[in-house]
Amino acid sequence: MECELTGFLEMECTRRMQRHHLVNKSRLRGNPEALAYCEANAWLFLSDVCSAHNGSRIADQVDARARLIRQKVELYGEEKVREGLEGLRALFRSSTEDLRLEALLAG
Ligand SMILES: [Zn+2]
């Protein structure tokens, strides 16, 4: 299994792989529907990232997220990724402008 952020920031990958959550768990706390939705759509909301790239919140940086989402678009197509994101946004009452596909891709 290869780290989905291989080469990011010119950091060496470690062998230890972790699951990176596109949407922070803290943001999903108190919203069990959104949490369940993310888990049910792991193809979009979870990424395999090595411990080096997942540490120090590196994978949460906007350009890291842009790269992860761009790769999802390449794998699954723009329409499917957009649908997945919009499905999650519908479960929030608070603003989720940052979870629009365009916003994520812009980094
Ligand atoms: Zn890595």
C-alpha cells in the first residue's frame, strides 16, 4: 500500500500506514449522522497516509487536502466525488463552504 501523499513536502514516507480522515473527527463529534456517513463512504473520506505525512497535521494542510481530493477525482470521477461531498454537507447545519469540491481543490 502506498502513501497517498508520497513526496508531499519532499518528506520521506514511513512504512507505517494510517487512516487519514478528510473531515476532522472533532468536527464530526456531536453529529452522529455525519460520522456514519463518512464511515459508510470511506472511499472518499478516508485516505491511506503514512505516519510521517499524517503526523503534525500535515495531511490537514490545505494543499495536502487538495492533492488527496484531486486523486479521488482521478480515481472515481468528479461527479461521484461532488455527490459524496454534497451528501455530507447536507448533514450539517453550520457552514460547510470549505467542503465544496471547488473549495477543496483550490487548497
Ligand atoms: Zn507518506
